[in-house]
Amino acid sequence: MPAAEPPAAEPHAERFDTISFLSDYGLRDEFVGVVKAVIRSLAPHVTVLDITHEIPPHDVRAGALTLARSIQYLPPGVLLAVVDPGVGSDRRAIAVEVGDVGDEEPSVLVGPDNGLLASAVALAGGARRAVALTNTEYHLDAPGPTFAGRDIFAPAAAHLCLGVDLAELGEAVDPYSLLPGIVPLSREEGGKVHGEVLWVDRFGNAQLNVGPDEVEAMEDRVLVRIGDKPARLALRVASYSELKAGQVGLVVDSYGLLAITLYRRSAAEELGFDAGDAVVLERAGM
């Protein structure tokens, strides 16, 4: 295929062998396959791990939250993330080196500077260095500007795996100038906890931006009000199977946050909510 050979690849030793890849491309079109083919043509030693390609189209917030949930489980290497409604505009394409002080081999996050990477950068120990991907020697020749995943981000990720230093990919940028993510915070007010539905998984469970300690004083019976819908009684349970038919549950999910759930049914469908909906939790009367 017409992928460019990496310039000056010979002086570098292979640095990473894994690229973790997230996008909103879906799997119906050829986009994911083409991006992976570009990586393969430039860095054939690399394994590409697919985090997901089913982020809702253009939903930067959903992509950022998915990265935040995933980052601690990803192997060292390059994280390639593309949810890029501003593709082709003057938004920056960036690569951010992350890691705690003392890490011998920091990982690198590659993607658009639109808030997508911000939470993952913070959870990975913060930014050490960042560059805008302005060096066109490390791009593919592009027939049009709307597929940066293929033409800019994938080549940058592959070259990093080949040992190309971050500084060679473009102009240095101040990490503090990167766009922040939008992660909503819960708040307590008048004995009630005001939060938000962060994410609805494929089973219809709704992760909240509320931790179990925030409802500890409410004990085991909690009134849950979603948006302007009538409040529902929810039982705090340790597992889905503790719920009976028709009961709404609050369970601590695999990421340590509260989730609204029904046993073997979609809470989102039956209770009528989606990501981004406001939630109020309060202690239920006896």
C-alpha cells in the first residue's frame, strides 16, 4: 500500500511493541482496517489492541470516559485515540508522553487535542512532554484532510514504536495548554447527592459519577430520581443476583462507582435514561 517509509528509521531501536487503539469509526466501514494496515506497513513488529471502535460518532466525552476507565489496564506503549469531530480544522494533532517520575519507559498518547486524552493523561501520571504533530515527514500523503487517523495519527504511533523520539514528530507544546477533559463531579446538597449518568453499558447498566461512600449514610434504601421522572426506590446490593424481578439496584461496578441496574434486564431501557442525564440520590423513608 502507499504508506511512506519511516524517515531515518535505521538509527532507532524498536521502542514499543503495543499500540492500544480506540475510535468512533465503527466496524462497518474500512476505517479501522486501514489505520491498522498503515501501522502494520510501518512497524510490522507491533501488536494493535482494540479497546473499542463503537464510541458514538463525534462523542468526545464518551471517548474520554472510556479511556479513563481503561488506561490503568493497558500495557506500556502507545495509546492511539481518535474521536475527532474537528478533523481537518485548526485543532491540534498531538502526542503526549506520560508517566510517573521514575518510570524508565513512559508511554505516549496520540490523538486530537479536543479533551479526549486529558483524563487518561492525568490518570497515567501526567504529561512529561507534548508535541503538536506538525512534522510532515512523519505523515502520509493525504488526498484530503478528513482522515487524520490514517494520515497523521497512525504514522505517528508507528514511528514512536520504531524508536523515533517524540521531539522529532513536531513542535513542542506546553502540556498545560492542552484542552482539559469534561468529567462531571457529583455534589452533596441538603442531604441529597446530585450526580450524572456517565455511561450506559451494553447490558443497560448505568454508571454514575457517584462513589459508594457518598451514599453510605443513606443505608440500603435509596430514592433515585433521573431527570424529571418520578423517583424510584433502589436497593443497595453487592451483586445483580440479589435483586428480584421489578427491583432497581445500586451496585458498585467494576470501576468502583455506583451503577443503577436491574437483574438480567436493561435498566436504561426500562427506566428511560441515557448517558448525561442528571441523577439525584436521597435516603428513602422507612
